[in-house]
Amino acid sequence: MVLDRPVLGILLMLGFCVMAPMGDALAKLLGGQIDVAALVAIRMSVQVLLLLPVVWWLGLSLAPAFGRIRLITIRSVLHMGGIGMMFLSLRYLPLADAVAIAFVMPFIMLLLGRFVLNEEVGSRRLLACCVGFIGTLLVMQPSFAEVGWPALLPVGVAFDFAFFMLVTRQLAKDVDAVVLQLISGVIACALLVPLILVFAPFGTPGFRVTVPAPEAWWLVFAMGALGTGAHLLMTWSLRFAPASTLAPMQYLEIPVAALLGWLIFRDFPNGLALFGIGVTVAAGLYIIYREQKLNRRSPQSLPADIPVE
């Protein structure tokens, strides 16, 4: 049994909040050179290359994963879809806007828990969900006016990863997190590479294959390494601190994304988007506060979910 070490858990989550937007920023930089399917395939390939020696070094068994292979395959497809939509959205949207819009996911998770899983969700949290959605719409409005439908892609990411979290919750009890990530990466590559080989010769948008400039290869590897490392930091942080402690911290992704967007792309949310980000963060933090209060009343309650990058 791993004892709670909240300071270590917080430090690991801080690492996630920095690494995840950095990986997205590199994906945005590479978006003009590599098409989406190839970019996702590279991201998953690097994940496999990095985690294979980790699994071997730790002596982790793959047997539990093979027993849940159908559910892991569904999770892999959801993971690919979410990453693909996020990478595509970054071609059109400022980094901070895309990240902030995707933070509608905690509200979707709460609504899925209420209407799909029949979990008890009070009227205050439902009202906070509505406020959060309004904040997200305020962030989307300037982007939608400028680029049109691509502004909806981060909402698709949020829905995708909400279902991804539900599936992951089912798998987390039986499969080690590192093994789960390794097998998911292998499945993703096995599904994506044949599709790229089939559609690339026809020049199908999204599946075209181009060779990036030689100086871009370190960015390609760094993108995959940051995405993999961020996810593992988030997973490990939950071993040392409760989700209710760590969940508010993930909103630090938004200012980190805004800073990276300004430093690298000279993009920064306008006044309306900044106000919408504030509304979204406030609504999300209120929901987390209510979850913590209810968890104190009922020790058997499940902790709040943390979005996965």
C-alpha cells in the first residue's frame, strides 16, 4: 500500500501541468509539416519506445492487460481520437483557447455520471455545469467567429476524453498504468499505420505523409516524450495524493498554455476569451469544492476525476 505523500503528488501534478501544454505547443509547431494521422502515429510510437524498457526494467506483467484487451482497444481508439482532434484544433486556434475549451470535460464527466451512470449530482453542481458551459462558449465565440467549425474541435476532445475516463476507470483496477499505456500505444500504432499506408497514396487529407525538415526531428521526438511523460506524471501523482487535492491544480494548464502561446506564437486570448476562461475555471473549482465537501460527509464516495491529456 502506497502512503499519501501530498507534497510529492502536488509536485508531480505541477510537472504534468507544464509538460502537457509543452507537448501541445510542439504539436502546433509541427502541424504545418506533418499531417494529423502521422502526427498521432508518431506520438504513440514514441510512447511505445519509451515505455517498453520501463516495463522490462520494472518486471511488470502484461497478462492482466491481455485479459481486458477489448476494453483497452476501445480506450486506445478514444485516445487516438482525442489526441487527433486536439492536434487538428491547434492548427486553427491559439494554444490557450484550445486548452481552455477542452476544460469543459469535467462538466461533461459530471453530467455523464448523472444521466448515464445514475450517480447523485446535486442542483448546485448542475448549475455550476451550466455556468461552466457558458464560460466555454465565451472562450469559443472569438475563435468561432474567426475560424468557424474548427473552434468546436476542443469540445469534441472534451467529449472524447470524458468517455476515455469512464473506460480508464474500469481498467485501472486490474491493469498497471504503465502497462496500460504501453499496450494502448501498441494498439494505436497497429490501427493507425495500416490506415496511413492505405490512404496516403491517394493524398487523403489527414493521412498524407511528408518528411519533416531534419531540424524538426528533435521536435517530433520531444512531442512524443512530453505527451508520454506528462501522462505518467499525472498517473503517478494520484498514487501519492487524493484526486480531490490534485484536481484544482490542473487548471494551471491554462495559464501555462497562455504563456507558451504568447512566447512561441505571439497568441494571447482576447478580453472576452479571458473572461470566459475565468468563468470556466471558477465553475470547475466550485464543482471540485462541492465534491470535496460531499466526500467528507461520505467517505465511500468516489473522488473527482481529473482530465487526461
